[in-house]
Amino acid sequence: MLGSIIGGYYLLAARAGLTDIYRWCIPLRLYVAAFMSGLFAFEFVGAGILLFAAPDIAGAAWTFIVLRNNAGL
């Protein structure tokens, strides 16, 4: 449910032409990935968590590149 709500925010922001939300998500997604990596590093969870951290890093990089190329960053 949380994923669908957040996805709804992104769709509404895209329809409204709001690029700020995409700029804001870059450091937040990197924070999420770092947090998950920290959980693994301190042995609170298994290596499977890194399967969730990697897409956040890739998504943050992709968003950064697209915004930079479109002069939105």
C-alpha cells in the first residue's frame, strides 16, 4: 500500500510538471540504500537486503542523470 501511495505522488507530480520532488528523492534514495547497507554491515540482516539497496542507488543515479541532462538539476 505504501508503494502505491508514493507512486501516486510521483504520478501527480509528473502530471503537474513538478521536478522538485525528483530532485528531493535523490539524496533520500541514497540514504535508504546506505541505511540498508548499514543494517547488513552490522549484521542485523542478511545479504538479501542488498537486493533492495542496489535499485535505490541505481534509481538515484538514473534520476540525477535525467535531471542533469534536462537542466532540471
